[in-house]
Amino acid sequence: MFQQKLTNLFIFFSITLLSQPFATKIYGQQHSKQLSFSEVHKEFPREEKNLRKWGAPVIADLDQDGFLDLLLNDHGFSIKVLWNNKGIFEKPYDLIMGDMHGIAIGDYDFDGNLELILARGGGSGSNARNSKLFKIDTQRNFSTVADFETPLHLMRGRTVKFIDGDNDGDLDLLNFAFPDAEKRGASENYIYENSNNHQLVHTTNLPAIKADGQKTLITDFNNDSIKDIILYGNGNIKIYKGNGDLSYTEVTAKILKKDIDNVTGVAEIDFDNDGDFDLYFTRGKDFEVGETFYDASRKILGFYTKRGPFKLDPLEAGEILNMENLQSQWPQKTLYIGESAYEYEFPGETHSGRTIRLVNSDALGFPDSFSEKGTYIGYIGNNKWMLAGDIWSPATGILHGIKNYTATANPEGLNDILLENKKGTFEEVTEKHKLFFKEHTAGITVADLDNNGYQDLILVPRGDLIHEINATIFLNMGAGVFTPISDHIVVSPELGAIGMGIEAFDYNNDGHIDLLLGHDRGKWHLFKNETASTEHHYLKVAVKSAPSGEATALGATISVENCLNKQSRIVGGTSDGYSQSFNNLIHFGLGTCKKPLSITITWSNGEALHKKVSKLNTQISLGSE
């Protein structure tokens, strides 16, 4: 299967390049060689364990020192803070332990410090809790914010995002839950208004969704300066037009020509720099219960299961069975060995991936029945082993040295979709722009990696457990031409990981956009952009609150126009479905244009600022002081 994928990839690259004009083809090849990344280790201390993840990294200048800090969610374990000391990250600091999901950051009370809200999980419905708030000061101190006069709703928390939904300059809140069966279909997509005394007060709801359908993109598809909402994650996507008063009207059928399902991520990207935001939809399916993957040349088997009993076919591995990155979560994470089903004792914590070497004489036989839920392994003779069990939470693992295994059929990937914005309605242009990407795509981010003035696409496939996860980069060459780049090292090598989240930001303020990715059941990886370009320029704009002090930077629109084109960005824009970064250090690639440029910032309350800039390759600050 892997060899077939390589063949298909080669054919795809060949067709794509041959179908483009010769000048474009050469131009793309030159940029392929110039686009260069290196993985950062010394300046990026990380947990050297394979841990579960939730969504993409969250980026924000938490201490407001001009360098972007990180919040990393090792799902079910801890939320970690990494302070950025001028391009060198401190050792991760545990902010809070336990089951956390979405994260959002903003200054909702106008005190000059940032607040952070965390959506707490609900124990699959057994432990509903409300979201938790922290305040961060410029000295890097966290303090807990007390509940509001009327506390936020108890829920199985998933998505939190700050939004100025009524265009009054302050931040309201979207707080969406995984539906609780006890609610009997009542909506838990809560919308809170920021009141005069900065209480977040429940005002209304979006219609109810099913299962994991609360992933959210905040955008402005009709360019009316009122934020709109796209919901996805279960069934067909739904698009809600903002009415400017924290109410929303579903308009999906009016602006889409067909339904779109199996969406894993949505990114807004003005790929043609025409002033409105187009949409790129990543699509794919989760692993199926009992799905297995096998590489005969390397004798590696990967498996996935959840929600009940499972049993692999007998494993021919000889006298020793080597397992890598075995992950099963509480409360069924115990490993039982041999016919007696004695409990395997691990030397350390068991939340992260476990590496195990079993000798047949220590694991003889296999039980006839399971007295406890968990994973059972035993040697059954003739060089064969048995692996089975009964587990509720998703469980995965890698087995080495497995001979002659017949894996399950693996569902084919799905086509991603690019929609061009046509004055508030959308037209599919995927084929037109040769964005042929058919995978189970899991993550996406958008950034101008080569500073040529056009935003590129960086895509993360779900993967198949038994191979490394290699990101796919489509460089935007302008004029609607995307060139696939394969000679990069934006790769996570750990086996047993599932592709998940990626974010783009300039962590060391050198004018080149870097990439940070973290995959479920894997590690975090930071890749420094070392692309050498003497001809492409850039500008970074630190967007502050409005000059009047009556609107925060989050949600502001910033446009830059030079002799090459006009580009627009939204402060806080992200493709993460659950969380919301607050990157107010907005980066623009300027291409080869050396002439002065004009900047326009429009805050959510309508306040605007215009400025001419002649100095390039620098960072400027605009807004209130």
C-alpha cells in the first residue's frame, strides 16, 4: 500500500508540473530548492513522550513582550505553557492537569492583560463541568478568574472562541459542547454576550448538533464586517450568517452549490488576493474500529480499536514480541499477560505510549475469557502470539517482527476542496487550480512560507500508524498556480501517531514563518524556516487595541497594499476547530516590491487606521499604546 502511495504521488507530481507553463515549472523548482526547514531541538524543550493531543498548538504573546508563546494540549494529561525568551523557549510549565479541550485567549475585560479560557472535558458525560478562566499578567503570572455571577454552563466542553458578535468592540464568547444524551436533543451551543460590567452572560444558542459537530471556523464570508460561523465535524457543514446582534441565520443552501461532508478542518485563505476570503476544506475519515495496517517489507503491524471487544488474528513473531507506542487510556489501560492474565508492571507512568518487549516463556498461554476490561497478550505456540481485549477509549499500538499478516481493507482517502468566494457565494475551484489532494487529511494551516506575497497551504494527513507522517506543502505562486513541494523535512517520524494539528508562526521574529505540529499519540515538533531569499521582503505588524481603546485587537482586519498586490488577514484567524490562537504579530510577505506600502486596520467596532510605510523587513506596532 505504501509503495502504491509513492507511485500515485509521483504520477500526481508529474501530471501537475507538466500541465503548467514552462516558466512556472522552472519557477516552482527553484522555490522547491529554496524552501528549507530544520527541526529545532535545543531552543524547543519538549516532553520526550508519545502523548495524546487535542487540536492544533495555541499561539499568543501571553506576556506581551513581542515574542509569541505557546500553549500545548497533551490531551487528558496537561496543558503546558512554553514561554518564549527571544526565540528560545523555556522548559514546559504545567498550567493545569486533566482532561482539557478547546482553548481561547483574549482581553475580554479591557484591563490590558490577557485572559485564557479552557473547555474542560466531561468524562464522556459522567462529569460535566464549566469552562475555566485564567488571567495572565506581563510578569508571566497566572491567576484563576472566579466564576461569573451566573456561572458558565456545565457541559462536556469542546469548543471555545472569543468573538465580537455584536460589533461593539468587546469580546463575546462561543462555548460549544459535545451533546449530552441527558439533554434530549437540546442545544448546548451556547453564545455569551459581554455585558457592561464584563460578565459573560448566556444570550442565545446555535441550533443543536450531533456528536462531534461543534468544530468552528469564525470568518466573514460576505465582507459585511460581521463575523459569520461555520460548523463542521459531523454530517454536512452548516454556515451561519452573523446578523450583528449575536444572532445567526443558517444560509448553507444559499451560498453552497452542494453539501460538503467528512470535513476535518476549514481554513480561510485569500489565495488570489482579491480582498475576500476563500475557503479550503480538508476531508477524511477516522480510523474504523478494528482497522489494521501492515508493511510486509518492514514486518510492522499497526492496529486501532475502541468501544468494546477486539481480537487480532494470531501474530507470527517468534520467541519475542516487541511492541511500540502502545496506548490505551484510563480506565482500561491495564495489560494482562499469558493464560493467568497477570498484570504487567510498567516502571513509570502509563498515560503516554509504552514500549514493551515480551519473551514467550513469560507469557505462555491465553485466557479463555476476560475477567477485567483491558488488553490481553499471550504466547500460543508455534511462534505465534494472541492479542485481544475489551476497551472503551481508543487504543492503538505498533508490533514489530510480524510475519505474513493480512490487514483489514483500508478506506480510500477523500478529496479536499477549495472554494472561491464569489461575492458571498462559493464556487468549487479545486480542479481548476490543480489542488489534487486525496487523503484522510487531518490538519491545515495557511501562511506565506517564501514571502512571495501569496499564502501557501500546509496539509497534514491522518497517516496509517505504521509510517512517518509527512506534511504536504502547496506553494502559492500567484495567478492561481499551486506547486506541490516534497523536498522538505516537515515530518513527524514516530510510529503509532495519528496526524492532527499544525500551526504557522514566526517564533524568533526573523521574518520567516515557522511551523509547529503535534500529532495525536506523538510528540511536538518545531520546524525553523531557513529559506534563504535576498529578493523577497516582508513586514510584520503588531496590532494593538483600537486607538480609542474601545475595541480589542482580536478579530481586527488588517490589509496591506503594495506594488505587487493587496493582502488581508484577520487577527486571531485560525483553522483549529476547537481552539483560537491570538497571534497579533501579523506577517506579510511582500515579494520583490521595494516601494512604500499602505496599511489599513479596521477593528471590530468599525474604527479604522491608515498608515504609509516605506521601511521593509521590519516590525511596526499600530493601535493604542
